[in-house]
Amino acid sequence: MKLELKTHNTGGNQNAKERILESAKILLASKGPETVTVRDIAESSNVNVASINYYFGSKEGLVCEALLAILEPTNISRKEMILQAKERFQTTPIPLPVILDAIIRPLVESEKGMDKSRLFIRVEQYLQTNPLSPYAKFVYEHFHQYAKLIINELHRTLPHLSASEVVWRYEFARGALIHLLANIEPGLTRLKMLSPETSWIDFENEEAIIQTITANILGGIAAPTTGNHPASQHN
């Protein structure tokens, strides 16, 4: 099933639509796109179910718009940072720390819910558990262009790596970033359980988080090639 956005003209009742969308974003992050119901969102936003169908056409239409509202600002910021770096460095490959900053910073600084957890992280975790769902495919179709832009710049900066290994390392960096951020969210996370006495980084200090994650990912993504390229071995 291919999901598409279908929204209704809001006229003068924009507040109701905005209220529904904000509730949907919070509930998507806490329950996931498959589990959340139209009734959940209607009750949270203090509207009736008919209003949701009126503004968004269906649950799928609302969920898709909420997913875009959560994920798109971070991806747009990444694209803008990469394009600014390309303009700054012209024909010279963008330094790896600059590319990593474009990957990491927008996500660290992304929108948070009332419990101070990052909506992007919560939603991404749900999507990763069901990568073949229509919602995961919808997200991929809308955002793979941003990943391609970053991967292309990584390849220019890391010419000793094959294209397939650059993709592998990009996914390593992205996965590590999401995992680490998920483990410093509010509440008793795995990182806090493993190291309850940790005091070397303030989890409220976003700049410190960015610098720490960048330093940890930098060594892995820039490492020498392993020389193992199954795709090329079959050619």
C-alpha cells in the first residue's frame, strides 16, 4: 500500500488542525504509528473523530503528515548545512568533522516532547522495528534524497573507500547516533544503568553531547578500508 498525503482546506479553523497535528506527533512518539488510534488522537486534541477525517482524510493521512512534521525539519537542516559547507569549501572535499556535524547537530537540537525526549528518536526507533511497513516506506521515499546528499559528500571526502563501504559507514554513524541519543533521554536508560556514576558529560548540554558523539564516531567512519567488498568479489 502506497501512502499519500490528503489534507482538507482548513479555512478559518486552523487551530483545530494544528491541535490535532501536535497531539498526533506526541502520540506517534509514545505509541508508534501502527499502535496509535484515531480515537487516541481525537481525545488528546479534544476533537471528534469526524474532525480528523475532515482535515486529514484518514488515520494514514494524519500519521503521514505528523511523520513529516517530526522528521522533515532535521533533514532540511542537514541539507542546508551540507550545501553551506559545499559553498564554503568549493571544489575541496568537505572536512569529515563538518559532515558529521551536519548529521549530528540537527538531530541533537531537534524538537522534544513534554517529557524532554526527542520526537525524532522515538519515531525512528518505531520505524526501525518494522522497516517494511507502509509508514517506513513513506518515510524512506520522502527522505532518501537527504541521505544521498550526505553519502555523496562522504564519498568525496573518503575516496579510499568504495561506494558501498561509504554507505555502510554512514549507516553505522546514523545508527550509533540514534542509539546513543536514545540512551541519554530522560528516565532510566541503559547508559545510565551501566554507568550510574557518570558525570563527565552533562546530558542537558547539547553542545557537549554533539562534541562527544562526533569524537566517538569520527574514528570509525574514517578508518582504513577493510578491503572486504562482497559486491565487487562477485563481479
